[in-house]
Amino acid sequence: MSKPVPKPIAPAEVLERARAVVKADRFPALASIDGDQPRVRPVSPVRTDGFTVFVANLRLYHKTGEIAANPKVELCYMDDEHNQVRLSGVAETVTERPVLQEIWDANPLMRQFLGSLDNPQLLVYRIRPTRVRYMQEWALEYHEVPLA
């Protein structure tokens, strides 16, 4: 069996391809650090603006302490064709009420589960990207995605 040969990607296509992968994956994996041990779990972003990703969380979840101790995180997205995007960034707690209200209004499952935007257990993280990389299946080579 011969190894598949990936089609070359024009640099101008990388941004568009990366955005498509992010859009296609509803449950990316979020990696954080627990002391000296990496931890990975699927998350469901509640909002995505370009490559800035918003993730809802509960204060009682273990990742709350992990992110408080080290806000550097990574999200890994994959589409049905196994193309992937690795988004490294810094997580910060969203405190702007208008942003929280927009997220709340757009997410009926959050409203049903938490009851109120003022639920003291609710946290929303904004993950600001510091690096985004795209890899086409079988290419085994990452392409830097422009952030600006």
C-alpha cells in the first residue's frame, strides 16, 4: 500500500482552510496543565470570533483550577477528513456583561442548564490565540495561520 500524497496548499488558502476546520468541529479538545500533567477534554465553544474562542465552564470543574494556575491552553480541531487546526492561546475569564449577555442569549442549552446568567457557578473563558496552525491529513506538516 502506497502512502497518500497530499495536494500542495497555496499560502493564500491556509486561512480559509483553517476557518473551515474550526467551523466543522463542534467539540474540539481543550488541553490544559494540571501541575506537571497535561489534561485534555472535549468542549463545546459557545462562541467563536475568528480564532478567538469562548468556552463556558462551571467553577466546580477541575479545569477551573488548572486554568487559574496556568492560563495557557490549546484547542485541537479536526474535521471529517482529518484535517486539523491547533490553536494555542491564553484563557481569560470574560467579565464584560454585554459579551456575556450575547453569549447567554445565543445559547438555549446554557439557559436551560444554568437558569440564569447570574448563576454563580458560570464562568466563560475567552481564549485569545497566540498561534494557530493548520495541517492537512497525511501532510504531517503544519502551516502557520495568520492571526491578523
